[in-house]
Amino acid sequence: MAFTPSTKLDDAALDQLFREARTINVWTDRDVSDDQVRELFDLLKMAPTSANCCPARFTFVKSKGAKERLVPHLMEGNQAKVMQAPVTAIIATDTAFADQLPKLFPHEPDAKNWFADPAVSEETAFRNGTLQGAYLIMAARSLGLDCSPMSGFDKEGVDREFFSGTTFKSNFLCSLGYGSDERIFPRSPRFDFDEAAQIL
């Protein structure tokens, strides 16, 4: 299939993705199906990472039992939100991501060795795993889901509970579903261009 150059999204799409999208604190009881979760993953996985390294690993916590395993590791203010949310994604990073490069970057047989230095590997994994977590947020919004990303949790506790015996390390969480307009805070200020950006 021939590549089709991108065109600018309309205002409704830009509002949904950026301008009107809000972090959710109260969720409706509308379900998010397993098929929707898979659709979300199949969309976010197409976005770019360095050498297609794809270091993020996603655990979608849906069941009551799984939520009860997660909640003790959350800050108190996040516990009720996670129990109420249809799904909460644990966005983790696979510290051994380079082992998968023969599959993900097959045209460069030496790619795994690019990350032999632990410092380079760690930085690459964290940067690109975080990037994939951001892709999850935008993919979810594009599919009509609301998001509540959060970092108020005990990473070591989550890693023991969900990733013991693996090379995965949790990065941040993001609840997903259909939000209520209850307890949505006024939007906080943002920088103007000249305060945070420059064109050289």
C-alpha cells in the first residue's frame, strides 16, 4: 500500500486529543472490553521508538482480584480511583529489551550490541518506555477513552507483586475508561511559547 502523506486533523480531533482532554478523577460504570484493550495496544505499538526497541510492557489490571493486588501499593488518594476505573495500565519497562532486537530490528544483526553498555541500555529503555506510555494515552483518547495517568505508587511494591522473576520495572500507571465530569479540576496554567520554547 502506498504511503499517504498526513493531513492536519480537524478541530474536533485536536480537542479530543489535547485541548479539551482532561485527567479523570471519577469514572462511570461503563465497561472497557478486552477487545478495546487489544485495539488500544495494536494502535500504540505502531508509534516510533529508537531502533524499534519497544521496551514498554503493559499490564492491564481489570479484574477485582487484580485491582486488590495493586491498590495496597498506591497512595491513598489514588486507591478509590483505581478500584472504580474499568482498567488501570501498569506501564513497565523491560530492562532486557535488547534481547528482542533480532526480532524487532532484523535488518541490523548487530543491534543488540549497541546496548551492551548498561548505562546506554538503561537510558534507552527508560526514554522509549516512557514515550510508549505517552503513546498509550494518545491512542486511548483517539479511541474515545478517558485517561488518568499517575505516579503516586510504590514502584518496588508493584514490581514485587506483578513482575517478580522478570526483567520488568514499573514506570507509571494510567487508568482508562469513560470519565465522569465530577471532580474535574480547573485546568492549570500552561506556558506560552516564549516561556518554554525557541526557534533557532
